[in-house]
Amino acid sequence: MLSTMYGSKTFSKSGTITLPHKWREQFGLVPGRLAELVYQNNCIYIKRAVKDSTHNKRYVSEKGTVHIPKELREEMGMAHQSPYYLIVNETDNCFMISREK
């Protein structure tokens, strides 16, 4: 898997994160498109939504942000100001949020 650690950040109070522009465009996560959020293997995967999926979906904002639903943050054990890693997974064309250890 070709992946890049983009950086360590903390969750905002609203649970919104900014996706890096370079990969956002490459992965088809442009403003106005739906992103699919999947909690799996202690990570939240953010990828372009597919039509018949039943996973959480959120729109990508004009600024390239995506809101991570509270239930996913809680399932991951994340709260306001919790540190996390944003990982760019170019093999699967998605972003991954992993808990900082």
C-alpha cells in the first residue's frame, strides 16, 4: 500500500477536517461531491462515495473540509482536541484518519 503520513492534527469542536488539495482532486473529492466515511480497523476511511453505499456520507465543502460525524468520532474514541494522524492512501484513493498513539 502506497501511503503517506500527511500530519498530526487535532479534531476541532465541530469535528471538521481539511483534506489536502493535491490528493483531494486526485481522489475525486472535489467541492460539492459526496465523500463516504467508513469506520474499519480502528481507522476512518474517507473516499469518494459510491451510489448504493449505506455508509455515512458528507459533502466536501468549498474549502475542502469534511465533517466527521460524532458517532464515528465516538466509536474511534476521539473527542474535541483529540490528536489524530491524517494518512494519504494513494493505492486505494482515500484518506485515513488514525488515532495518534
